[in-house]
Amino acid sequence: MTGYCLISDRYDISVLADKHPEDKTYQNKVQDLSKRYTGIRKVEGDGNCFYRALGFAYLESITGHKKEIKKFKDIALHSKDELLSAGFEETSFCSTFSNFLKAVSLVETENCTASLLNLFNDRCQSDSIVQYLRLLTSAYLKNQTEFFQYFLENGTSINTFCAQEVEPMNKECDHIQITALSEALRIPVQVEYMDTSDNVINHHTFPEGATPLVYLLYKSSHYEILYVSDEGG
């Protein structure tokens, strides 16, 4: 898989079998995935992979679906209210918010995955979208402090956690960030965990009990985009 910058072209799920041919447990996991997924996109492993993967995968999934685009555009437009409610000054996120809306509008006007892929492979534009998604995640956590504080250890406050682990670029995410962003944008996501410590693949849906709209693969502390078997090519 070469020739991409931040998000690759779509490949057949079988490419996963090219790695670790001698590892029977790994190969069994690939076979298991192949029963449920047909394709995969690689995402740059720079600590921003979850945010970049979620943003691209969902926008790609609604391309060509006017009703879903209209619904999500309304969610996107109102997402800045979450940041304002959390105390962010609009001047601190107006540029990143504008680039996020640009991506949504691109799906609405061009109806073309290639254009979306080009946008997400433009480092400046793509990182700006990621930054907005990070700020939105932080804002949602702060606005729901009473709930999310329970998941933090060692007495760490939500504000400290967001300042150290959510808002800075290149910081990897955990369940708490996934839950917050999926709820903030109303994008249920299913993550397939291809951990080396387990003999089988486990998965988790965020938020719990929801019907997934985006599917991601997590292995080696990294997220990639999956395509379920009943999707069109």
C-alpha cells in the first residue's frame, strides 16, 4: 500500500493477509474480518488517525444521499454551539470550523469520493478538519463533565485531560474521546480490535447499542477504515 499521503485508496480486505504470513492467529483474524468486510483504507499513523478516519469515512458514506447530507449539514452547522457553550472563543476555532463545513459542502455539491479524498490528503486542509474535531470532542467532554469524569483516573480533571490528551494534535485517542465525538456528531462507530493479545477479534460500538454508520479497524495502536460486505464497490 503505497502512493498515498494521509488516506489511501480503497483496497481489498485481503491485503491484510500480506503481513505476518507465518502467524496463524493473525491470519485467522484476517479470515474472520474477510467474512464481514470487503475493503480497507489505510490512514496515516500520526496520532490523528481516529479523527481523520471518522471524518472521511462518514462523509464518504453519505456521498450521493441528499437526505443524510442535509441532516448532517445541520448537525455540523450547530456543532459550534457546543464549543461556545464550553467556553471556547469563536475566534479560536472559526478557521477550523470553516474548513470542516467546506468538507461537508464538498460532499453536497460535487457528489464525488475522489474530491473528498483529495481534500483529506491536503495536509493543511485535512489537519484543520482534525483540529476542529478535536476541539469539538473537548467541548463535548467539558459540557458533559459529570458523566465523563467517572472514566478518568488518578483524580485528573476533564479540563486537564482535554488540554493534555484531546486538543493537541498527534495525541492518540481512547474510548472516552471516541464516545464523545460519536455522540457530538451523532455518528455511531464500530471498532474492530485486532489486538495481538487476543486469539479472536473483538468489537465495540460507540455509543453502546447504536447501529454503526462507520466501521474502523484498530491494530497496533492505529485506526484504519473498513467497508462492510453489503456496501457497494
